[in-house]
Amino acid sequence: MHLKDGAHNRLKANGIGQLYHSTFLSKARGAAIIIHKGTPFKHKATMADKEGRYIIVSGELYSTPLTMVNIYAPNFDNPQFFNKIINIISDSTQQNLIIGGDFNCVLDPYLDKSSQQRRYNTKSKSSELLNTNIKNINITDVWRIVNPSGREYYFYSAVHKMYTRIDYFLVGTKLIPFTINPKYHNNIISDHWPLTFSLKLEGMHNKKMFWRFNPQILTDSGFW
């Protein structure tokens, strides 16, 4: 989300209850986590990257520990960045994890790239590190669960002249039974297609709740 420092207040539209963000000096970077005012999330801690690459928010939802991470990874092979994220959240592996954002790399070079040329089918160092740690900390590409062999692409790289899937939600395995309908939406003003999924939880009073990010917020030019 490319917003300068101080501009994130424009995201506080109707229905927004909590807003956490990291920003950079320019609009080139930025990450935010937005929570609906009807979601009873109890905030405990926030870690915001000074370079606008990630935001990590931890707290409780219906008395259940939850850690949410939004990242905007560098657009070059940088395993050190992902290793830093993994080290930060390593203490949260006993909690429920949701990691989302622009990873700027593919997890599967065969399924997540349109080009089948051999030079494009090797894993980057970032991809290798991510795939190893995905297993170690028990998180899963939630879209891939319902599309195990799908070859669909939601970002076009003019430099490499190919389509890729580089935007992901990686969800803790404990939460997987409660995830619903992960899907990509048409890109309207961004060069990325927004990805959403619903999380079905049981509340304190046995009340079912649905939460979903509203992709229409991306259509408002005032947010960019």
C-alpha cells in the first residue's frame, strides 16, 4: 500500500475500527492492517518496520491468541528479508498466524509462473527459504489448498514478460478448518489482483462471525 507517513488516516473510512501501519518516506512502500469496528480484536502489541516493508500485530480474538502480518517484500531475491520476518514471528508459532501481502516471489516456480522456460522454473533463494519455513512453522498457502494444481496468475511483470502469482495469504494450520472461499478479485486501480478469504469463528456466546476485507476500498483513489 503506497502511502506516505501520515496519510494512512485516510483509510479510516466508515466501518474501520482499528488501523495499524508502517510507512516510508516516499509512497514507494507501506503496509497496513485494517480491522472492522465490529471485530472484537484486543490489541496487545505492534511491530512496524521503519522502511515500510512489514507490519506485525498481535492480540486476541475471542480469547484466542492471534498474530497478523502484512508484508511488502523487496522486488529482488532477498532471502534475508524473509529470514528476518521468520525470526520475528518465531515466538508466535504457538499462536494462530495470518501472513499476507506482496511477497514479490513465487512459492512454486512451475504453478505460479506462466512461463515454462527452464530458466524461470528454478526456485529463488527467497522461495527456498519460504518453502522450508512454511513447513517448519505450520502455515499454508490458503488459496493453494482449494486450487492444488491451479495455474492462475494475478500480476504481470513487464520486465520478465510473464504472469505470476506473488500475492499470498499464508495461514496457520490451526485456522485452516475455519477459512472460507479464498479468491482473487479483478484489479481495478492496482497492478495486483486483491486476494481475500473469509474466516469463520465461534464467538464467546456461540455466535458465528464472518470477517472479510472489502476489496471495494481499493477503488477509492483517495486511498492511494
